Amino acid sequence: MAGKRETRHTVIKFRLHPSAEQIELMEKTFGCCRWLWNQMLSDAQEFYAATDQHYIPTPARYKQGAPFLKEVDSQPLCTVHQTLRKAFLDFFRAPSQFGYPQFKAKKDKKDSFTVYCRQYRTGPSIYLTDKGIQMPKLGLVPAVLHRRPLHWWSLKLVTVSKTPSGKYFCSASFGYEVNAPERIAPTPERTLGLNYSLSRFYVDSRGRSPELPALEQSREKLARLQSRLARMEPGSRNYEKQLQRIRLLHEHMANQRRDFIHKESRRIANAWDAVCVRETDLAALSRKLKQGGVTDAGFGLFRACLKYKLERQGKAYITVSRLAPTAKTCNRCGHVHQQLNAHDKRWICPGCGEVVTRAVNTAQNLRDMGLAQFHSQTKETSAA
């Protein structure tokens, strides 16, 4: 009997090296998509205020009054309409989770557009070649492909983006079917608890922490560059050169962080059958502590990467409620120390006299509570 099949999506991101003509068309497409988003959002707000009904005009309505929209490919413009519609649907469905769609500004430096791959009798509208990627209107854009998709993968869409430092990238999304992995039942010996740490990224249930990337040198260099920039005349040639150096350094630091997150999440996903993590609101924690390091560390991205890598192997990613007393509960005897101070890194359990290390004890409680929660949910599902 054949196993159950499931659809997966994999994104391959690679750098583009477009010609001057292709860069000009890309910049026009960025601008048209941004203008169209703002115009449709403004018209949708005005229509709702006048009629108390939600309606988003289609891109075709604007082409007569804005002939520059005809100079770019129509596919990215249609994608803008679909994205705005989805943004409104998400907001109406869960306003606490999704914010209201906002207007886009050119100074935000978040230029991108998305094109869906269409299948025609003559072949797909977008495809990869040995030298780059073939796209509508842009033609063959030279690219460096460090990784090739497998032959049975189907190209679904591509997103062209531009970094603040002026580099162009393409994110190609592929869809394919695979056999669904067999679910692995977690055991205490094969389950890891992870407790978020501001200084050490995380502390696991064995008392270990990862070896962090060497970001301190990059931060010191960034401080020197920003100090020099503050003494320069805004708008001058040296000011722009220094600003470009800062952009490149920011990009380098982001790549360091992203590389560490993917490698560490892959190592954990391969080594363990289940991982238990606290359901911490990192944005709220950052506002409470008033420190940018909470979100800069990338622990939220780490959790997302860890989750999908575990699930693709049939392993469990378990989230424990942030309200659970994981820090105040002694893992040895189960006593809950209600008078525990938030600044106490070590404390003596009043129940058994054990000297408790807060971070390790919390990670162990996350592991045990997560396992109990998993088995309880499994029993309820089996009974239903």
C-alpha cells in the first residue's frame, strides 16, 4: 500500500546580475507596484468610508490614467492586487495577529515584486537556464545558481528583490509531492527542552548553549562606521560612500545570523525526536525590557526554522504556554517557589534543598511539561 503523499514547497534564493536595461525595467516595476499598492489601498479606504463596504479596484482600472503601468509586465501588478486582498482578509479574520495594511514609501528600501509561473502550450512563462532565469519582459537575467532544483520540482512563482546595498536577488518557489513521513513518538531520552536566553541565545535541558557567531567584531566596526558618518556632511560624496559601507556591513551581519540559525536548527532537528519551546511573545518581551537585542538575535526565525525542519522528518515541535510556571517549579521535587525573584539566576528549593540553576531548570521543565502536553493531546485525539 502506497504511503500518504503531501505537497511541499522549497525556495531557492540566488543573486541576479542584470544588465543596465534590465535594471531600469526592474526599478520601474518596483515603483509601479508600490504606486499601485498605495493607490488601491487609498481607493479601498475611500470606498469603505462612503459605502461601508469593502472593495479593491483591479489594476486594469488604473492603466488609462497611469499609462506608465503599461511599460511593465502585468503579472506583478495582478500580484499586488491579490496580496492586498489577502492582507485585508487576514486582518478581518484575526486583527490581533495581522495588522491593518499600511502604505508603502520609497525610503523604506523594501523593493520587490512577484511573478507567478504560467503554463502555456509553448512552455512555462518562467524557467531556469544554465546562465540564469528567463522571465517575461526582462528576458534572460544572468544569475549565479548555487543550487539546482530536482527535475520533478515545479516552479510556482519568483520574487525579485533589491537589498538596501543595491544587490538584486531572486527567490524561486518550487512545489513538489513527497511521501508523508512517519510520525515519531517522542520519549524523554530523545526530547530536548530549549529555554530562550538573551545573552546565550538558548539554554537546553542538558545545560548547553550554542556557539554564537562572531558578531561582536561586526558590531564594533559598525559603531566606528556610524561614528564617522555622524561627522560627515549629509548628501556629500563621502557621506554616500560611508552609508554604502554601513549597508554592506548590516547585510553581512544579517547573513551571519541567518547562517547560524539555519545550521543550528538543522543540527537540532537531525539529532532529536522532539523539541519543546516556550510560547514567548518576543515583541512584547522586547518592549518590556526595552532592549533591541531580543529581536535582533533572531530567536523567532530560529523557532520557525526548527518547526518546519522537525515536521518534515515526522518529529514533534511542542510549544508550552508562557503562563506555565517553568521557572518557579523545581524539576527534582515539583515544588513551586512562588516568591522567586526574576533576577535570581540560582536559588535553593524550599521543598528538597536542591541548588537550582534557573535557566537549566526551566529548560528541563519545558521538556517535561511539553511531553506531558503532547501525550495528553495524543490520547484526546485517539479517543475522539
